[in-house]
Amino acid sequence: MTMASTGRPTVPFIATLIGISLVVGALAGWGASALTVAKTATTASEHLGCVDVSTKSLTLISPSQSCGVGLIPVVWQTTAAKNGKTGPSGAKGATGATGATGGVGAAGPKGDTGSADGTGPTGATGPAGVAGNTGPAGPTGNTGPVGATGATGLAAWSAVTTWQPTGTYAPGPPASVVTYQGGAYVAVSSSIGQVPSPVSSYWVQIAAAGEIGETGAPGPQGDAGPQGDAGPQGDAGPQGTAGPQGPAGATGSTGLTGARGPAGTPGDNTFSEQFGTNPNLGTADGTSQAGCTTGEVLLTAGNVSNGLVANGRLLSINEYPALYTLLGTQFGGNGTTDFAIPNLTQLAPNGLTYSICATGYYPTRDN
């Protein structure tokens, strides 16, 4: 697990990074299966822990413990566990018992005989004898007292952020941990603007982006939005073509008789007295005979006319449809149920009667 040959962090820091990767995986939204490592028999170089994905925390446990409900068990190995720093020396044990005395060395060679007149010089000391066997080791001294607990180290990382080109990032501790394009990276060198990547010398990738999942099913239809404001008034459209002529309105009531005008200058009334002063009001309607044309006005001196007496009366349209198509409502009537024939009473010569052919030949236009 060390990276000393690549110029990457030292053994203790790599151990920290491995721990961080487990937590960062949870922060980046990886599933529990990406974090779970089967718990096997541990060795002195393995570490056990429980990851709480909801709080993004890692709790260390001993080999005899297990993770609770909802926690993910993880195990990792670091070389720091194998090559950790030597603890403080215990107190010096008691001195062991003195070993047994070694055997007597062999006697040195005999010195020369001294002169008869006195004592000769002392001979050279013979070589030392062979050392005796080492005595048994004394009993192990008592274990010295446990040293005081060291100060709490700095956190391996403080927060996971999205990488920004203008951000300042450092290896820590606490180390900078960022997410970029779906992956997670931890800084191993101070940098500004160095894009995280698996081959960067400034970052170590601790998690790669997962594959894109399948597209989810469409959601349900949302509720209709509120009615929008009315749009502005559009421009007026072009003038439409004139509609067909509507039916004539009903004949209005007769207005009040106007005031009598001043008397005119008396004139020669010899001719005018020949008309309308003595009409033949006793003439009755008759049946139009063959030979008259519908709508034709006839003058008769008899007491039966050849058609209807032209006295301005209203006739039923249903009863005289042919005559209505020729006269219309020019002489009166509502044009819906009835119409009027002309009133020629005052225009007939005295003693004669005007009538109108109601059921004769129907005239046709030449063009």
C-alpha cells in the first residue's frame, strides 16, 4: 500500500487516504455495495470500522466487535500497522544474579630459576584462562508504567467540496477532498487550478464515477397550471363580405295625420272630378280567368272583377305565393305571413273598378 517509489504521500498518509475513500464514497452517493468488504480473519495490519452513510462518519471497532443495524462493515490494511513507531522503553529491570565463577585457568609455564644470591625477577603473567560459561539470565524486570496519551491529531479531512478552478487545495491534514465529473479526489500536493484526474500528480482518485443508470419511467401528469392572463387585443380582421339581404321588417304603425295645409288656389277640377269621386264599390272579387297575367291590373265596369279588387288589403303569402313573388312588400305587409296589394280606389274612373290578376299566367323575364 505504500507509494514511496512514486513520489506520493508517505505510509501514514496513504493509510489516512484509504480511510477517507470509504467515507467519501458514501458522500458521493455510492451504494452500500460499493463500500462493503467481507469481514475475514484479521491480522495485526488490518483495521475494522463501521460506516454510517446517513451521517457520513466512520467508527473504529475491535476484531471482537461487529457493526450495528444500518451500519456498513469495512476492513482495510495499512503498512503503518506493520512498521509503526516503537513505543517508549520500559523501566530497567532488576540486575540478574551473578553467574557462576569460571574454572581456573591453566598454569603458566615455569619461570627461569633465579640466581643463588637472591630472588630472581618475577616471571611474566601467564595467559588468562578460558572464560567460564555465562550464568543464567536474571528474571525480567517489571513493565514500566504506560506513557501519557498523546495529543489528538488533526482530522484527515474537513469537508467534501466541488472542485473550482480558482480554489486553493492542500494535502493537509486536513486534506482537501473534492468531487469532479462524478469522481472523488484527495489532494496530495498544494495546487490552484490543477484539474483532478487519475493521472494528476496533485490528486489521488479515491472513487470513480459510476455508470449512468437507466432512464426512469415518466412521472405522472402534473396538475394544470393557472389560467394565464388574456393576451393583447389582436388587429381587426379584414371586412367580411356583405351577408344576404335580410327579410323586410314588419310594417310600422301609421303615423299621426299631419296638420291640414293651407287651401290651394282653386283650379279647373273638371277632369279630376271624373276619377275617384264615384267608384264602383259594389264590385266583388272574382276568379281570374285564363288570359290574364299574374300581377296584371285590370279595369272593369261590371259588378264582378277579373281577380281581386285593388283596394290595398293584406293577403296571405301561403294563399297567393305566386302573386307575392311579384309584388313583395312594396305596397305593405310584413313579408313573413302577409303582403298588401295596391289601393287604386281613388284612381279609378267614376263607376269603374280596378282589380289585380291573382292566379293567371306567371310572367317570365326575357333577360
